[in-house]
Amino acid sequence: MVKKDRSILLTFDVEEFDLPLEYGIDFPAQEQMKVGNDGLDIIGNILNLNNITSTLFTTANFALQFPNEIRSLANEHEIASHCFYHSSFRVEDLENSRLALEEIISKRVFGIRIPRMKKIDTSLIGLAGYEYDSSVHPTWIPGRYNNLDKPRSLYEENGIIELPASVSPILRIPLFWLAFKNFPYAYYKKLLLGCLKKDGYVCLYFHPWEFTDLTLYKLPLLIKRMSGDVLQKRLQKLITDLKEQGDFMTIHSFIENRL
């Protein structure tokens, strides 16, 4: 029998679609914003259709371009910080992004996720006014990071609550966005349910722009092989399946209930 005290933390990194720049593709800032917002419209509709809440880690740069959309989403979902810009970082961006988001949504911002899971001293995150950080991916991604020495599940560091992205027990196989679109669905679900059973929760992260049509761009097949309508249907299936396994909630609500 499924334990209904299990928690599903569905999160999205709401940002300008600057990924093409990493692959040497000239992609204007205006178009980056448009693709990001098109994806956010898609995700907003899926979340509303399923009557579930999520956490939206949002760059201040994006939110300042689409304040009405972010303000509206804040009525049902948690808005957290994804720093000020997605492609650049300064320490002052930690606090400035929080203040900008709070001005837009007229609510407190409790958490942050650093773009590309960049390692940041947690004491700086605390000084910037946050209660939690979700920037740790406790696995090894070649060319990106190796966090196999980090705890898999919720822990505290320098007074900041760390909520890592979920990975499978023992082997630490990632459950992030690239796994979701490239693993066979049955295998991905098996890994996810194993994590849910072990930890009592899963923290998953995606990007709204993934759910637009990426076949138009010269990106690696690993990134664009499943996008648009096909990926939307897969996300809908995942949400339907996970509703039978636990309750969807925001990260802040989860932490309040857990601690």
C-alpha cells in the first residue's frame, strides 16, 4: 500500500533560454526570453490542469521581463530565486535577485538554486537572506561536477537547509531533466519510486523551455531528442502516476512540515 505521507517536489528553473550560447549559436536575448516564456505558459497550463503546486526557481532577469506572469503564478506556486542572470554571476546577485523577486510577487522568497548547480559557499547564501538552497546535485556529471561526497537527502550546512536534487539510492543515478527525456519511461519511473520509498520524497527539476519545440535548434541530440508535445505528454503521464504515490507540494511547505 502506498504511503500518502510521501512528498513530490516538482521544480522548474524559470529562465532565459540561453542554452544555445553554450554551443556557439548566436541567439538574441529577446528570443531567449520568448522561448522561456512560451515554455512557462505550457508548464503553467499543465500544473493548473492537474491542480498541483510546484516551486519555480526564477531568474530576476526573466521575472523583470514578465512580472505579471510571475506574479500570477505566485498565487499558487512557490517563487524562489535562480539568481539574477542565468549566464553570469556575482555574489551581490544572491541578495539582489531575492529583493527583485520579492518586489514583484509581494511575498518572501525563501530559497535559491544557483544556475548550472554552481558551487557557492552556503554562508553567503545565508547572508543574502535565504533559508534553503537546492543547488546540490549529489552525483557525478562529467564535465560539470562531482558531488558524490555530498549527502543524498536533506541536510544542514552553515545554518542553511540543503535540499539536493534527487538521485537513486546506492548508485546515485540522476533523476534530473536529461534522465527524464533520455531514459526509457519505465526505467526512469522505477528509479524514481525507489528514491521515493527510500527518502520519503523526491526533488525533481526541469526547465520550461524543454517543453517547447527544440528540434529547430542545432543542439546535441541528448538535449533535443524529446521536446514539445512529446515531452509534455510524458510529463503529464509522470504527474498522473505520481499522484498515486504521494502529495505534490512546494519545497518551502515540505521543509516546514519536515523540520
